[in-house]
Amino acid sequence: MGTYRHSGLKLPGATIKSITSYQASSQDEVRDIDGTELPLIALNRHESATQFTQEFNVSSVGESALQWMAGAYYFREQVSDL
């Protein structure tokens, strides 16, 4: 499950952009780890994760000889085994 948002703002001489993303996931896994055809020993595992990113970007507009761009990026992920 996730969501994404992209927005922008045009100013005289520059454009500002923002990109935001959030995702969450969960996984249940059962493994037969004894190496036989019989289900003697199984490993149950549950994992959940969340991820958030944010990007800001400012860039020049127009036909001038100097074109420029600056930005910042943030990333955070949390993973937990339950």
C-alpha cells in the first residue's frame, strides 16, 4: 500500500517542485527448514516495513545562458521483524 504526491509552483524565473511518497507493507512467511518432504520443522516469520521520501527541487526557467537547479532529498525506512 502506498501513496504518491507531486506538486509544483511556477514563479517568475524559477519553478519549485515537491514529490512526496509513503509506502507500507507487511509480509507473512512460513518456511519448511528441516530439508525433508515432511513438515517437521517450520519457520514462521512476519515482517513489516514503512518508507517515506520527500524531494524538493528548485530550477530556473527561461532562455538565459545560465540554467541552474538545486534540490534536497530525504529518505526514511523502518523495517521490523515480529
